[in-house]
Amino acid sequence: MLKLKDVAGAVCLAVLSSGAAQAIEVTANFDYTSVGADNLANSLLSDDPLNGISNVSAVVTGHTKKIFTTVADDIRDVRDASTTGTFTNLNNTWGLADGIIMSTGDVKHYETDYPAAGGFNDPSISTDYTLALIDGVGEGQHTGFFPTAEQNALLTSVTSVVPEFKDVSQFTVQFDVAAGVDKVYFSVVFGTEEMDENGTIPDPSFQDALGIFLDNSLGQSNIATFDNLGSQDAVNSSHSFMLSQGADGSGGVTALNGILDPSGGSGSPVMLFVANVETGSTNTLTFILGDAKDGIKDSTVYISGLTTYDPRCDGSYPGTAGGGNTSQFDSTVCDTTGGTDPDPTAVSEPTSLALLGLGLLAFASRKRKLH
């Protein structure tokens, strides 16, 4: 069982100015026991001590392997790879709080300024978790690991095509919410290498998919959708908000070729998700990511700030609301109904000034009566 982090802090800070250096540092997870899962769960939680989430437990499944990446017949990279990990946002890239990272490839490839060799879909930043190797090096025959029948059913339920999936990464977290809470929130950035240099997905059947399944007393539903002019479109590599980042991410901050960016490049690609829960209930969130049809051209997701209060309430949320239940996003302002206030004891500056004014009026009135 986990406890919330005891370090207070905002869920998301303002986006850095364009001239500042940016750095997302990734730590790969190689522990697929309950210890590794609990570490991921703790990294997913918002670190505000008043977060109304408790009794957290988790399960993680994914893949690890020794990779031998070659470029021009030279071994370029020899190390261990993993499909899950944590990330630390050292310079507030995208305004995204620290959290967890999941990929159908190697999560280390998706930290800032990974030294890619260049060219779209460069095989040196694509990881196929195959058992076979070519002459002891390289990424093998690109067969990939097949999902379980349950994983394949989850992934095919969230795509418009029905491909086979490989190199599946899955993380499940169970938690309780406090009395009076009926919503949870978290932030997501999704990207892919399936996009070509023209900013399109050449073959829609290669539709790498993300599922986010909420299971509680209200039922089970996939909430990995994002609002597109009133239509809840699945979060995958074919979403209409996918935006090219240039060759191997040269136009962005990671090696991802495309990022799902509802701001259209004018702001942060961070997406705010909300899920309905019953007050005082136990809930299960399952995040699952699959590579469609092959084990290469990977997709990756950054997830952070699981909390019971609307992170827009601090006035500096960098991203766009619209993930999950869009009915909760009718307003662009902070939603304080059914959630928890990040600091219920705090008094805002306008409120404190109003109270001071009332105090002065009361004092003046009392003084007049005494005279």
C-alpha cells in the first residue's frame, strides 16, 4: 500500500518561455513485480497532500530486453530497454508535472534530446521486443510480442480498425476516493512515430491505440477519448489533432514524429482528462498501449497528476480540457463541485481584500457609535 507524496506542489506549472532549455529525464522500470508497480503508482499521483486518493495498489505488465541498435552496420546502442518508466520534467516542458511514461518501444528514447541518427521513423529509435536477433545484433525480424487475449480485446475495442497488436504495455492502478468526491483528473501527452514527413499516417491500419478503462460501481468504460468539435474521438495515432514534430521530432522536444496536440501547435499538447466516480468508492484505472500490426514505429504516452481536484483551479493549467467525460468540461473555469479544493484553508487575494474592507467598515461604524 502506498501513501501520497508529502511534498506539496502544483499539479502543473506555467509553460516555459520558448528560449529556455527543456529536459524530460526518463528512468526505465525493470521491476515488473508489485514493488515496481507501486513505484509507478506513486509517480502517477498528484503530490498535493490534500489529494483525496488513498489505499493505492497497482499492477504493471510490459516488456524488457537487451537491445543492440545498429546504424550503418555499427553498433550504436547496447543496453536494456523497457516499455514503462517514470519521467522527471526538469525544466517544465509542456507545463506537464512529473509522472509515468509508457511506450510500445523503449521509454528512454523519449526523453528530451535523445541523440537520434536522423530521418523519419529511424530504426535506431524504434524498439521491437522480439526474441530473435539478426547475427546477434539489430532489432531482429520485427515480430514483436503478442498481447494476451484480454489485452487484444481491450485494444481492438478502442480502434476503428481491427489489427493485431504487439509490444503491449499495460498499467493498472486501484484506489479509493474520499467522501464527497465524484471526479478524478489526470493529464496526458500522446505521441507516435507512425506519422510520416508529410504529417500523415500512410496506412491507417497501423493505428497504434491507447485505452484508458475506468472500472467502478458505475460500470466499465473506455475514457481514452478527446473532444473534437463535439465528437469524442479515440486517442490513437490517427486522431485528427495529430501534429507533425518534424523529422524524428526535430520540431518538438522528443524524438516522436507526431504529437496529439489540441492546441494545434499554438500552446501545450497536454490534455486534461476527467472520470466520474462514486463518492467514497473504490476505482480501477487501466492504461494500455499497443503497437498495431508490427513491433516498430512506436507510440508513447506521458501521464501525470492523478488527483481529485480540478487542476485548472490554480489558474495556471497549461493544457486543454476535453478528455474522458466531456460533460464535465462545459465550462473553462475551475470545477469545484464534487472534487476537493487543493487548499480549502486558503483565502484568495480578492476575498482577503473584501474581508479587510468589511473589517474597516465595521470598525468605523463602531467608532461613530462610541462618539
